[in-house]
Amino acid sequence: MNFDNIWCWLIPLLVGLICGIIGYYWGKGKGEVIDNTSELDTLKDKNAQLQRDLEACTKKLESTKATAKKSRANNGKGTASSLSAKASVFTFDADAAKAAFGKRVKQDDLKIVEGIGPKIEGLFHNFEIKTWKALSEASVAKCQEVLDSGGERYRIHDPSSWPMQAKMAYEGKWKGLVKWQDEHKAGKF
């Protein structure tokens, strides 16, 4: 082995090692330290607030469930006046409906809703939505799903006000319903 060639290997190796060490410390000295502690503290505070809000919502939900459970347990045990008050809210008054609309109105006739005709009413019946109450509790997305089931020609209808109109009919707010429909012919102002 020739030791004259060892310097050809050793010198570049040492120069590379020295450059590497110098480069490491030079880069380390110029590197910025990013301090995100204030941002992290803000996020921790927001997280704590969201946790408190979630706990409050959970307690409120549990309270509502308990109240509903008590209400169901007491169903039928109320006084006669409370029962008649409940019944009066849900009673269909055909005479009041006829006075407001100027024509005879059948109970739970979905066609009373502006924009619903016989064929669309049939689509709703296919989805077991057969009463004003059921329609008033349906979401607009559900109404759109019903329309979409009828094909392309029914997708042009805008069901956004149908649950609201059905609720007015269900609650017997005939004058308000007629006024709204007069102001919004075909769902437009």
C-alpha cells in the first residue's frame, strides 16, 4: 500500500468534516426561534370555552329530555282545562278556513299550500307526508327530496316555504296564510 495517496483521501475528508461543522453552527446561529406560546394559549382558552359550552348544552339537553319524559308520564293526567287548551290548538275549523279562503277547505289538504298541486301532493303521500303537521315538521331538504323523486319536471319547484305554510294551516292561522300567499304569488314577491 502506498501511503502517499492517503493524503489525497484524508485532506478532502477533513476539509468536508470541518465545513460541515462550520455550516451546522453557522446555520444554527442564524436560525430564528418561533415563539407560538401566545397563539397556543389563545387556542387553549378557546378550547376550554368550547368545552364549557358543550357541557352547558349537554346539561340543557338532559334537562329537556327529563322534562319531556315527565310530560309523557303525566300525559292524560292533566286537568280538564289544560286538556281543552291543548285540544283547541289542534282542532281544524273548516268554517274559519272557508271564511279566509272563500272556498271549502278539507282538513290536511296539502294543496292549500302555495305551489303544491295534486301530483306533488301525491309525491308527498308516497313519502308518508299526508298531513299539514307532517309537512310542517319536514325539512326543506326532505321536501326537495320528495320533489326530486318525481323526476326532472318537479325539480324546478321551490319548497322553502312549504313547511311554514303547512304549519300555519295546521295551527289554524288562516288569515295569516292567505295574506302570505297573496304577497308571495307562486312563492315570489
